[in-house]
Amino acid sequence: MYFLPSIIAFARSKRDTAAIVLLNFFLGWTVIGWVVALVWAVKTGVPAVVR
């Protein structure tokens, strides 16, 4: 349960997976850090506009 945000980030192939894992590892013990990592892992990326 503790590493759920990291697992989700890996499964969704997030661009910021390393940052999410580090945030989860160092601040996941706090409820706020864990929730931030979870939201970041679940959030969809905004595609870049190509002109």
C-alpha cells in the first residue's frame, strides 16, 4: 500500500516516474506526501501542441 503511487507510475509509464518514486520513498510516510505522489501518478499528462 505504501508504494502504490510508485506502482501506478510504473504501470502508466509516466515521464516523471523517478521523481514520483523519490517523493513516495522520502515523503510517503506523511499522509500529505503520499497523497501528492498518488495524485501525480494518476494525473494524465497534457499533450504538447504541435504547430
